[in-house]
Amino acid sequence: MKLSEKEVEIIEILEKDARIPMETLAKMVELTVEETEAIVKKLEETKVIVQYAALVDWRKVDGHEGVTAMIDVKVTPKRGVGFDEVAERIYRFPEVKSVYLMSGAYDLSVVIEGRSMSEVAQFVSEKLSTLDSVISTTTHFILKKYKHDGTVFDQGDQDRRIVVSP
Amino acid sequence: MRQQTKKSYVSETVSRLKPSGIRRFFDLASGMEGVISLGVGEPDFVTSWNIREASILSLEQGYTSYTANAGLLELRQEIAAYLMRKFHVEYNPETEILVTVGASQALDLAMRAIINPGDEVIVVEPCFVAYEPLVALAGGTPVLVETHGDDHFKLRPEQIEQVITDRTKALIICSPNNPTGTVLQKEELEAIGRIVKKYDLLVVADEIYAELTYDGTYTSVAAVDGMWERTILISGFSKGFAMTGWRLGFAAAPNEILQAMLKIHQYAMMCAPTMAQYGALEALRNGGQDVEYMRKSYRRRRNYFVQSLNEIGLYCHMPGGAFYAFPSIQSTGLTSEQFAERLLFEEKVAVVPGNVFGASGEGYIRCSYASSLEQLQEAIKRMKRFLERL
């Protein structure tokens, strides 16, 4: 889909802050509120903007810290459908947050979120490894998130500039 | 015990300089809590990591000695390539480019290199606070030309012609301008250039904000027909590359003038800081994308902020460059100083009164929009409340 410069600009701004007031957004791209709303609506309808979600630091919520694992999965591709069929079988599980087809030593990279290590381990041994096409899995648990989707956690927005300068 | 002396040891020239009006506002604002400052004359971005990393690497590798007086040749070559690529002006990196400690030092060197005692230098107000003192310190006489808000602070060639005398040596032009954000267009520079040529003057072109223009194409003074040989082009890394604290700038000028500046520089400064020069090298080689990102971000904030100022009743023309809005506050009946002071005390928003940039800045305030969008939104809210109460 070919988008105009203003449309791309609106996406860029919303990608950083989806909750920006429509009025502010309109001013930033020098359009009227109505024009801007129409563009956002179009972007939503065409699924260019798929959804608006909050980026949560779950570590701060007691009892909800959770664990995230990245699993390298080797699979046997099937004639006709390649990797797509097995990928679909995997991504349909709600525990699975993302699935990517990779170049290199393994085929699929699967990101799982669970409440505990044992919950993730259970998913891997019962659901993932038992799939016919899956040859092997290697599970890596994430120990600490420093930066996620371009956002650095625990970053104080400290302004070190002096208050008034020429 | 100290003896009281009646005699002042301070030179008369320095005694006569008036302290910067910005200083007073700095003192007022810096003690206060919860202030949103729109008074800052620098980017709100931290220098890109690749630039910082390159400088760290230079330290790790032990590049801690002096460089050539004019700066690392590699860096001068990159500056020459950059000036060619961006502004289509050609300078010989070996003889026509000098790396300085900020654009400020380049300005100082330019003044000292060209001024004979009593020479007049035309300063266009409102402008950066350092021009007038630097001319005076070099033994020259600043001659002020005022530009006005109703004319969007454009410099008209006939204004220059009116103040030219036998002693006029040079004209300082700053485009995009601090504090007004006004950018001089090619035709305007050509018209100014005709006067400059007619009276055989030099132009000291402060183009430190040249990376930050938002509409149309930018023309450097040195790129105007017949102006290269009469221009001292001054720029640096502070604004466009968000490197204010690195103190790194440069001057580009015809050989004769540049060598005169270099002569002073080698006695007064030796060379610009080596680690900063390595950072700048990386900035020019790989910093283009980051500059573009920052430029875009300023433009969006400019659009938001200037439209909002107009909406709350402070008339402001859309500035073409830099990161300053310079709205009129004349509708309030307050002076710039009264407005700024009351806004600071009553709503904790710091702006700079326009008159510190020259008498024709009276009736205006300078607001920097190099602040986060959240801060700008909050500042507008507070300013609106302030105006409604007046």
C-alpha cells in the first residue's frame, strides 16, 4: 500500500505514543482534526495500524512478574506448505507471543510467556516437542529486559540541561 | 588581610560590556522547583551513541595529545566534504577550514582577525547575545540594525545601506536566526550580497542552525554568487548533531582570512579538544540519519507549539528554522521582562524575554520547543491559564 508522507508521519508519531491527543497530532502534521481522524480511521480499517497496546513492566506488579522464554525450534518443512503449517499450529497457542521464521541454525523462533518456569517447561515438553514436524527445541529464559520494542526500561527522563541558556 | 583598593584592575573595555540579560533569568529560574523550561538554547537530545562511542574509543586507544592547530586533517576533510554535499560550497581542507572550540570561538577569531581599532561591524538584532560584545572586545564598534516582527524579522538590504560608513568592515548574519527562527531565502541573500559587494564588505555568516530548517531548501551565504570570497562561514556540531557540551565548531573562509584566524587560534587555543574531534568525525561520517530524525522531531514540535501559541492568543509567525518560537506578547500590555517574570513566578514556565536579544526584541519572548511534547503541552496549558488571568 502506498501511503502519503503525512500518513507515514502519523504512523510514526502513533507508534511512539498511541495516546497522543488527536488535536496535538493534527497540529504536528499540519492537518485539521477531521483530516487526521479520517487518516487514522483509514489506517485502522486497512489494518496498517493493527492495534494499540500498553507496554507494561510486569516486574513491578507483585505476583505477575512472569517469565519469558525464547525457543529455537528445528522443524521439518512439509511439501506444498513449507514452514507455514507448523508455524500456524504453534502460533495458535495463546501462550505464544510471537513466532518468526529464521535464517541460520534453526527454523522457528518462538517467544512464550508464562507465569513460571515450570509452566513454560510444561508447554515445551507437552505441546511443542510433541508436534510431528518438530525435530528439536532449545529453550532460553530471559533473565532481564533492558530494552523492549525500542523502549529502555528504568530510564529516568532526566534533563541535564541548564534551565536558561543563550 | 585583604586591602581595599580603589583602582579597578579590570579593563575598561570589559567594564563597559553589559552583562547578558539571560544571566538574570537563569538565576531566577534555577532555584525553583517544578519549572518547565522553554528557555534552553540547546537540543533536548543526548548526543547519539555512535558519536559518544567513537569518542570513548579514541580515549581507549590513547588519542590524548594535541592535534594540528587547525584540527585533525581527517576531520577537516570530512567538514569540506560535508559543506560541499550539504551547501554546495567548496573549501580546501588544508588551508581554508579551521576546527574551533564551538562556533563561539570561531566568531571570536573572526572578529579579532578582521577588525582594526574603530572598524564598524553591522549586527542585526534581535540576535544571539555574543555578537555585540565580541565586536567590542576585538576593538570594533558594533552598529545595530533592527529587524521587526511585523516583517517576520527579515533583514532588508536598504537597512544595511543606511548604516554603512567608511569604517564599515563587516556584517554578521545569522540564518536560521536565534532567537527568531527566521531563515533568509536565496533571493534575500542575493540582495544583501549586492550591497556587500558594492561597499566591499565581509560577511560573518553564523550558520550554526543550518541543519535545522523545515521548509524549502536552505542557502548558505557562501553559496550566493560572488559571496564565497567575502564570507567567513561559521558552523559547528552543537545544534544539528546535539553536541553542545562537546564545544566543537568550525570556520571556513578564503585562505588569507582563515590563516589570520589560525594565527590567533594557535596562540590562544592550540587546538580544539582531541576527543571531541574524534566524536565529530563519526558525526560527519555516520550521523546523517540521526540528524534527520531530530530535524523531523523538531519540525513536528514546532508545528504543534506555534499553532498552539496562536490559538491561546500569542501571535507567532511560523519560524523556518532553529528550535525557537518568538511570539509577540504585545497584546498583553506587559513588557517582555514583566511577562517572562510573571509567567515564571505564577505558572513556573521559563521563557527568555525578547529584549535580551536586542531592543527590537521588546514585545516578544523566546520559547524553545526543544522539549518533550508532554512538556510543551503542559507549558501551553499553563500559558493559557496565565493569559486568561491577565
